[in-house]
Amino acid sequence: MKPKKTDPMKSFLKKYPFLAEAERIYRLVDEAVGTPEPIQLPERAVTKTLTEKLPILQQETYKSRMVRAVSLMQEDVFTRIAEAEVPPLMQESAREYLAVLKKLRKAAKEEFIIAVLRQDKAAFAALCEQHALNEGFIRSTIWRMVAALVPAELKEPDGWNPDRDRPRFRENYCPVCGRRPVLAELRKYREGRTRDLICGGCGTRWLYARVGCVYCGNTNLEKMHTLEPTDSDLMRLDICDVCDSYIKTYRGPANGSDADAIYRQDWASVHLDLLAEEKGLHKKGNPILE
Ligand SMILES: [Zn+2]
Ligand SMILES: [Zn+2]
């Protein structure tokens, strides 16, 4: 008899029933974004990132290409969100953005996307304030479209660093979009483990130093500590005492199974963010917040 295949999401939600609503909303936005054709990013874009440490979407040509692609789909996506069974506040925020886009010319519509890709928080906040829009919702939804438009092979850590003993890119920002990471993941490698960072914007994963703060670069281990939640040993918080920030670190054994993908989602461990918030720690890399 074949072993029964269990849906990893089902068993995950059975374990964390309070995350069901977050998962539902995440899934509905996923459906609204759909599966657009990824944008074309030639090998020379990757080469430039490797040699100049300039993320692909910060290179003018490819940034414009991404802006156009998001611009072409954003009205459809926000229309679908406005009609989906998401919380009323989200529906309303989507409708408000659509109403604003409707009266703007193409260049003005693109300004929102450009500010998001540049990670110009002040410029994007000003745009949203000017039009009375929900900043966090629109920014994070634009990132969801960007993530869908980045070719899948560029999101794989082994593509950026085929040889983990001789890394080609090992910065603390995403090689594709330039954002700071939102999560980390420890992976078995030879006798020990290596650490990949995960971008909360475009979903890329890339190799980084095994120890030290991913945000401020502190490498003094006496000024770092970890916090392990009592209910699970799959995730822990790596906390830096220099900058008071933390990164949730997945150290699951699943190794390539579907369950790994769940733990690479920021929403799937939001209870740990609450724990960190209680301790006055700063969260970084989440597109709703920055
Ligand atoms: Zn990214
Ligand atoms: Zn730090």
C-alpha cells in the first residue's frame, strides 16, 4: 500500500490553527496575482550584480522592465483583490487605489511602482498620503507582483552561489531587488550548516555568513543571542544586542520538502514576531512595514 500523502499546509495549520486566517488571506492575494509570465533578465544582468554588487532590479534597464510589467497587471490584480473574500479594509484599500490609478496618467501610475522598487520609503509614503491610500497594503501587494514576475531560477540560492565554499555573492541585501532579508534559513552543508537569507519582497534566497547580525554587520557573538520558542524547535529568533533587531531563522529538517516552503513565509511565524515585539525588538525586511 502506498503511504497516504498528507498536505503539508493542512498539517501545519492543524498545529497552528491561529494562522489559518493569515494563510487564507495570503492565498487569496496569491490567486489575485496569479502566474504572470516572468520578465526577461539576461545573463549579463546577473554578471553585473556579481561584479558590481548591484542588485538586478536596481539596474536601470531591468528596473524599467519590471515597472512596466507591474504597471500592466496592477489594475487587474487590485480589482481581483477588491472582489475577493479578504477583510473589508483590504477590499476598500484596493478600491481606493484603483480609483486613484484611474485618474492618473501612465507616468504617474508608474511612480508608485518606482518608489517601491527604489525602496524609497519617504517618497512612497508621500504619494500614499497625497492620495489618502493604505501605504502598507499597496506596497506589500506591489512586492507580491514583483515576486511573481522574477524568473524562478533567479530565486534559488544555488544559482547565485553554485559553490558554497567559494561564494560569488554574499551581501546582506537581496541580489535581485536589493531589499534587506526578512528570514534566514540554516541548511546542512558538509559537516555543518550554512545560512541562506530570504527576501520578503521578491522571494529570492541567497547565501550569507553563517554567524553575525544580518542587518548591522555585528560579528561579535557576545553581542548576539537566540530566543527559542517553547512550542517548536523549527524556528528561532537570532537577536542582535547592538542594533536590537532580530531575524527569524528556520532550521527545519524538511530539506526540500513542501513543508520548507511554508516556513519560508513570513506570515507563518507571526506569533514569533509578537514575542519579539514584547521584548522591544525591531522587525526588518517586511514589505508591509518598509
Ligand atoms: Zn528581493
Ligand atoms: Zn545588528
